[in-house]
Amino acid sequence: MKTLIKNANIVNEGKIIKGNVLINGSIIEKISTNEIVDSADITIDAVGNYLFPGCIDDQVHFREPGLTHKGEIYTEAKAAVAGGITSYMEMPNTVPNTFTQELLEDKYKRASEVSLANYSFFMGASNDNLDEVLKTNPKDVCGVKVFMGSSTGNMLVDKKETLEGLFSKCKMLIATHCEDETTIKSNLDLYKQKYGEDVPMTCHPEIRSEEACYKSSSLAVDLAKKYNTRLHILHISTAKELSLFDNSKPLKEKRITAEACIHHLWFSDEDYKSKGSLIKWNPAVKKASDRDAILQAVLDNKIDVIATDHAPHTMEEKHQTYFKAPSGGPLVQHSLNAMIELYKQGKITLERIAGKMAHAVADCFQIEKRGYIREGYFADLVLVNINDSYTVDKSNVLYKCGWSPFEGTTFHSKITHTFVNGHLAYNNGQFDEAVKGKRLTFER
């Protein structure tokens, strides 16, 4: 099968050029600013629209196995593809936790059967599974996840000797959730004394505070520097943490990298008044000044990639009191739209969006032949009409949980086509599920 995309505005490697892309099977065969003469099976005239490399989301929670009432690999991967995400990396805090190689491979097997997008899965670290972690194959597993702060699931790694062992012995990329548990517990006690069980949601960023984030992130950075570990700190939420990161080297030379998430680039603590628990994440959405500083750090290359931390819960679970409502929310369907909206507001360029949501993720994780629109690379591509609009509501939300924190938001862009390995998986609201995604591989 050959597909020709013609007259597209190709957003790639810091430039936008009007051109044509020929896909042959799963691979990009030719890119040209001149007309491509070829007997293609499908021709798409993309005049006026923008062709992006498929987004790669390095942090999602698809809830399978064990939590499939919230989401499944099948449902959430479909939503991701509709949102322009062609590859994802999924986290180990499922039930059971992904603490063994056998459980890790079970996830890969399941994804091969049902995932419309390409996939990889993190190996989970605990306080007592270092030997199992060290068996992980860096060629076909994205990395090792360490919860240096408790979140959804019981995966906290808080023993000093365990952290020293992980950072000194693990040769793979270590991705960390950084919030200091002692600080959070102390804050929780204070707020519980003040409010009892009725702690307002507006207190969340004070409980999971700037101090908690910085203390844990700085510990991770110190350990990484001590052992020259390849460290990637997830979902930076405070301006203070930005002092820990460097932009003096090209990304491929960095040993310590960082991620920003859509919700920390979009919402602020003012939104708790209207959104409440729907924007309760760990780490917490904090001040507008934190949000703005994080975006500036993305532009300055102190923060390297943009992801979602997609983490669905049911509405029933979310509509509980502070201590019972879980943290996390669904985002993969709307992340590219949200970033294009920031472009519309003059805050970021389309070229930088492609860089942070595709190119940089591929470079950060050393993914083979993805993340760029290049001849010989896999044809993971997203076509976007940036002059159309739609409003998010329950009727067009694809997550299994059935809701979005963006409900009521009008995005002034629409994703029209998503190609995964050359397969037109999404076409103007319609899915073709005949071909599944592939397991990501890594040049390590």
C-alpha cells in the first residue's frame, strides 16, 4: 500500500515547508517540495493543513491490568491516536505492579493484540526488586520507573540503600516521580487538623508543595550526578525545580533531562475553584507563575519534552472528598490540540511543538526511526487543520472514563488524519483498527 500526502505544510526539524510525502508500507519513502509522481493507492490533498511527526507520549497510565474500569490499553490507545499520539510509554502502577520481567512481558503481549498506537512499558522499581530491574533489556524497554513519592498505587521507593543501588547499578534511563513523602505527610497532618476530612481541593498544591517537589527532585539530581545515571524527571510542576536543569548542552549529550505535562502548562491554582478534583494531579497544579515559568523552560530547553501523564479515573471516584478522590486525569486525546491552542495565543511555535512532542522524545529515549519526518523512518504522521474548531464535550470524549478536564473548552484546531506505521488509523473521526501498533525499539 502506497499513500501520497500532497501540498502539506510539513512541520519538521525546526522548519515548516510546503511539500509532499510518499508512504510505502510502513515507511516514509520520499519527501519532496516538488510534485511526487507515483501510482499511490491513496492520495490525500492536505492543502492548507499541517503535517506533524506523530507525537510520542513518554508518560501514560492506561490502567491495564487490574484497573480496567478506569481505562484499558485498547480504549486509551484509540483516544491517543485520535489526539495525534502515535506512540506511548506506559507506567508500572497497574494491578499487579509491573515488578517482574514476566509481568512486563504480559503487558507487551496485550498491547500487541489491542493497541492501535505503538507502545512501550516501563519496568517498575520497588524497595526490594533491584535484581529483577537489572534484567531489563534496554533495546526494547523504554526505561525504569521509580516513584520517589507516593501516587496512585503502592510503589513508593524510599529506602536510601535502594535508591543508591538503582542509581549506581542501573544502566538504563531512570524516570522518576519526585515528591518528598515526609514533607507531604507533615503538610497533610496540618491540614487535617485544620479542616478534618473536609480539606478543600484548593489546598492540594499547598499539601503537595513546592518544597516537597524540590526536595525530592534535588535528591534525584544529586544521585544522578554522583553515579552519572541517565535520569529523566517527570512532570515538573514548580519554578523552583527549574534551577536543577541545564540547557548548555544538546539534548543528546544530557545525562539529566526533564518533562513538562499539559496540565502544568495549561491550568493554575485558580482553576481549582471551577474544576475541583478534576484537576487534582500529583504533583499538583500550582501557581500561574509556576505554569508560566515551566512554559518558558520548555522554550529555553531546560525542559526537554512535553507529555500528558494521562491517568483516568471514573467520575464517581473523582467526585469524592479530598482524601478519597484519586489524583490524575485523562489527557491524551487533547494534548496536541492544547499545545496548538497555546500557539494560537502566541506562546509557542508549531515547530517547537513538533520538537518537544516528537523529536525530543525520540532523542531523549533513543527511539529507533521515529519522532521525525524523514525518509526511511516509520510513517508516524499527524495531519492537522489549524483553522477549524470544536468544543470538547462528553459526546466526543473517547476515554473509557467518559470525561475530560477540557470539557467546555473550544480548541481552534482539528486532527484530521493519524498514520501509525503508514497505516491510516484515524480519518476524520473514523478508526481503521485492522492493523495494530508496534513495540518501540531503542538505539542503546
